[in-house]
Amino acid sequence: MEIGKKALRKQMLNRMKELNKPEYEQLSYQIACSLYSSPLWRQTKTIGITVSKAPEADTWQIIRRAWDEGKRVAVPKCIPESKQMVFRELNSFMDLESVYYGLWEPNPEKTDEVPSEEIDTLVVPGLAYMKNGFRLGFGGGYYDRFLEHYKGRKVSLAFEMQVITGFPVENHDMPVEMIITDQQVWASGDA
């Protein structure tokens, strides 16, 4: 089963990398605009969101917009020893540091931890999604562990090409309530 997931991750990453810069920017912008027009965005006071790395849909613009609207932004810091994740408040991109795999994370010396119960909406990253809200993550399991105890709303942002018909789902996999793509919004109850 893992082999199937591994191959699918690689295949999806390769497909996403085929987007040229204008396509990537335009589709990311369309995803962001759909998010901004959702009731979910309007109700959110504190958003948990990763700092994206291409070819994932761009979240830097969403973080800027959240700041502009006075929302509190919490970004994840991974703790590799325990495979856990904590969210820390981000008030400036200057408070980020590049850790491993070229990922940008909050610098613990410049940021404060945000308890998970204070995060209204969590943007959950992934590589592939099914319309029922299940996602294929990057394989680290950090989000699955975090989601076990997270009680807020869960949404994913994806390019339409990342929504596929099926992949293996395991007991610990937690679905998101909504997937926002460059073309439509899937509420997991609609599938």
C-alpha cells in the first residue's frame, strides 16, 4: 500500500512541477480568491497555514492578506524528534528561518506558540485529494498527528489537477471539510 502512495506522491509532484510560472501564479491567485470569498475566511480570526514551497499552491499571498485584514497567522514548526508540530504566530516574513528540505518555518526565538484550540481554521497541505476530503500528504505524518486533537475547521487548497478519484486511505487519515481549487470548492459532504 505504501508503494502506491509513494508512487502517487512522486507522480503528483511531477505534474505540479509542469506548471509554468504564469500558470502557477494565476491558479494560485484563483485559489486564494475563492478562499477570500468563502464564509470560512470571513469567520476566521486565527488561521493556521503553512508557508508554501513551489510547486504547492502559493500561501505567501494568503498570509499577507490575512495580515492586511487583521487576522492572526499561525505557521507550523516541525519537531522531527517526536514527529510533532506546533504552530507559532507569524507577524513578519523576517521571523522565518529555513530549516530542512528548504522549508520556511517560524524562528522560535522570534515567535510565540499558538495553542491549537486558538486556531479557528487550519489550512491542511497535501499532494492529492479526493472529493470526500481525504488527502494524501507529503509522507511525514505531522498533520495526521496534529489533526487527531484539532477541533477547528479544516480546509485544503489545491490545484484542480490534484483532485483525483482514489488512493488508499488508512485509519489514522483525517479528512478536511473543504477543498478549494482554482476551479471550484468541494465541501466533503458533497462527494
